[in-house]
Amino acid sequence: HQPDSVRAHFPSGAHFTFSNMCNLPIDVDLGPLLGDRRICEPEHTPPEVAQPLINALGRAFLEWHVRGDDGLRDLLWPDRAFGAPHVELSAVTP
């Protein structure tokens, strides 16, 4: 039985996994703005990996809940390996 609610967690995600400010093509010291530059280190999930996963999960959710089309619903099963190891899905108990 598939849960009604699923949580997507990016265990190696950092702030700039979702907004790629680490690769701005400008010659400015972003230290005060970025704070700790380690958030741009390679151990964090890069945006080019995270964005397609976020888009696929979001589309599966919207197709299922808005359009009533469950064709992509399998992407939302917590016990599936979709997006592993970058994303972990877990059932949410209301």
C-alpha cells in the first residue's frame, strides 16, 4: 500500500543545491554573502543532479493530485530507489 504522503530528503543537499550561486560568473568576493564556502564543495548534491529529481518528483505529485493521472505515481513510493543516493523517500504519517 502506497502512503498518501511522502517526504523527499536530500541527505547531501545544501542551500546551493537548490540555487546555484556557487558558479556565478562574476569576479566579486562573495565571502560575506555566502558565508562558509564549504556549502559549494563537491560532497553536496550539485544542482544539475538535484533539479531533474525535484522536477520528476514534483511532476509525479502534480499529475497524480491535480490531474488524477497516476502514471508517474510509482516515483513516489518510499521503498523504490528513485534518485538514490541523492534523494531518500519516506512515508509521512499524518
